[in-house]
Amino acid sequence: MAFRGLHDADPLDTSVLVLQDRHRSHLVDIEQFQEVLHPRQQMRAFLSMWRMDPRIRPYVIRAGFYGIYRLGHIIIDWPLITSLVERWRPETHTFHVLVGEMTITLQDFVVILGLHIDGAAVTGTCVLDVAGLCGELLGVIPPDEALRGSAISIRWLCQQLSTPAPDADEVALQRSARGFILALIGSFLFANKKGVHVHLCFLPLLRDLTQTSSYSWGGAVLAHTYRELCRASLDRRRSISGCITLIQL
């Protein structure tokens, strides 16, 4: 795709890039919008609140999420992320740079995050029996103030499940591991606009931690990342959520 010049990201041919008039690069080019995007990822806050108990590590490894935990918090270069968003094209799901086109692939999720990309789709229902589901799989029932619709507070999860009792049995340790993975999902992989709640639709997929890794988590996070890049690139958006660390790496 040809562009006008080194400092002008507007394409010469808009027959394919039909959203150019709404695109962030166009607004920057005409000097109507020059703000740096704001973060919507809470990995640092999550890791400071919840230090993994060594007893739940085997369950997190078995579920396939230990690679994300080991990656830890990486300082995000927000001007860099903003520049990448300005080069992201929602019509083609690629970054348009001077040397050509590039994108994020499933292989990136395997190599960098260690997520599985084959297996069953990560899907489910958003209509949930919150009390029954949390009581069964987490061992605690969240109060109304810890909920926002069908999403649960990550801070509340940390307060309730981050410190298993010294004599905790296998059931209690599995519940703590589910809470840890759920909070990790909401803080890093599927962070929402504020990054402080995680949707409980992921919890049923953690019922049997020996089967959790059989889902294509990498495929789901890739689709979510593409959607967030598309949203951030259009219509004067001031924030971006999702797996921002992978975009930078």
C-alpha cells in the first residue's frame, strides 16, 4: 500500500482503506488529534497485590498460564504504542509501515506468552448464576459491591483467595488457583476499559484445570487484541485495552 511520504501516513489509494477519514492517522495529520493513548492494563497492580503461593504453582502450570506470570510486568512505552496504533489498519488487520505490512500472529502468542493456539474455542455464555458459580469454583460468594454486572472485582479476588490457609486441602488450593488465573486473565489478557474487573464468563473454563489448557487461549486473545487495535485506531479514542505488552514486544 503506497503512502504520500515519510511524514504523511495517509494512503494514496483509499479504495481498500475506506476508513481513512475516521482513522487516527488522518486526524493527527490535520492536527486535530495528537493525544498519547492512555493505558488500560493492570498487570503491575495485580502482581503487587497477589504473590503466587508456591502450592498453587502446579495448577497454574497445568492450566497453561504460568508463562504469562513469569513474563511479569513490563513497562509500556505509550508513545510507541500510540505510534503503532496510528499505523494499524482495521480494514486489513495489519500495521502499515514504510517497509510494508506486518501484524501480530498466533505464533507470537506461543513463543512469547506460551499460550495454546489449538483446541476448543474460548466461548461461553454471559448469562450466569454468579452466586452458584463462584460458590462452587471459588468457594466464596461475592457481595454486590464486588460485582459490576457479570464482572467481578480483581481486587476482591485477591483479598479473598490470595492467601490459602496453611492446612488448605487440594480443593481449596484449586479454588485459589482459579482465582489467580481469573485475575490474571482480567489484568493482562482481556483487560477491560478500567482494568479492575474481569468477566465471570471465563470461570466455567477453569472448572477442570487439567482441561483448561485444551482451549485455544492464544486465538481468543489474538482476536481480542485485533478488536482493541481497531477500536483505538478510529474516532478519537483516548485509551486502549487488551494485551498491550504483546503489541510492544
